[in-house]
Amino acid sequence: MALATLSARVDSENKKEFEQFCEDTGMNVSVCINMFVKEVLRHRKLPFEVSADPFYSAENMAELKRRIDEVKSGKSELKEHELIEVD
């Protein structure tokens, strides 16, 4: 089987931590990435769940904007205040 090179850009700190993880588990980066690729191909899906944060849904953003507009227009009992920092 012919080998091919796969490149990906990752944050440099993540790369160092990933390389350390691979070393700690007795693998190198290529072995670990090949395991990931084979798992994806075997099951035809990612080996973990990927989902969108519902906070950023269009409906929620519209509701937040509506509430902010109410506060700014004085139609709400809520009032804006400075950020309160606690230790």
C-alpha cells in the first residue's frame, strides 16, 4: 500500500501537547492519526459527537436581542449595570 502525506495546521501549543500525549501512550503522531482515520472509515462517522451550542441558535440570538432592546428602551424592569467583579 502506497503511503501519502496528510498535513494539517494546528495551534503550536496543541501540537506540543498532542505529541506529548502520543509519547505518553507509546505511539507517535502518525500512528495516532492513522488510528483516527481508520476509526472514521470503519464506522463512517467521527469517533466523538459534534454538535452546535444551542446558545448561538438563531432563535436564541433573536430572543436575546429582543430582551436587550427592551432593557435599553426602558420597557423592562431589568436595568443595565457595571460588571461586578468578585474574588
